[in-house]
Amino acid sequence: MITVLCVEDEKDVRELIVEELEEAGMHVLQAENGKEGLETILEQRPDIVISDITMPEMDGIAMLGELQINYPQFSNMPFIFLTALADREKMIEGLGAGAESYLTKPIDFDVLMAKIHGLVVRIENRVAAGLEF
């Protein structure tokens, strides 16, 4: 079973994402901000991270940067930014920070699930080949 971490400061949005992912058969962890998300990644090592960008304490881009700089063993962990920041500059910044994908709100769950499914296939193929993901 794939484990997904949802990092989102808005409780209603987080609960909606978690419900959709759980209905799709995934194990879902939750965090309210980037600082909590980073701690959860280090403790639980999810397979995929879905994160908002704008959050208190630590934003999503800072969380990803901290992980890449100080915890290189997590450098292959796929990140999907899911944010209301739809301008081109923010998208370039998010992808340039190392995110696998950059999706905007309102959430299109069909697109989100397709992206997750593609990542799951890649993860399963790497595991089957004996490679670390």
C-alpha cells in the first residue's frame, strides 16, 4: 500500500484530500505545515508528498529545500505541489525547487489521481528492479 503525506494548513482542504486518497486505497499521513511535514517525512518516510506552498511556520518550498539540502537520502521522494498560487513564476519556482509536479487549486481530483498513479507505477517498477526510490 502506498503511503502519501498531505501537507496542508487549511483543515477542510486537507480533510477533503485525505478522504479522496483513502477512498482510492492509499494510506494517508497528515501535517498542518512544512515544519510538521518535514518531521513526518523523517519519521514515517512516505512514498509521495502532496504539499501546499503557502503555510505558516515553514512553506512547502522551504520544506522541500530543507529536505534536499540536509537529508539527501530523501532526494528521490516525489513531491507534488498543490496550491492556489497559479502564476507562472511560482510554478517555475516550485518545479525548480525539485517538485515532481505543480497542480493548482481548485483541486481537479482526476488529474491529481492520474499523477499519483503514474508515480505509483514508477515506484513499483523501481522496487521490482531492486532499486531504491
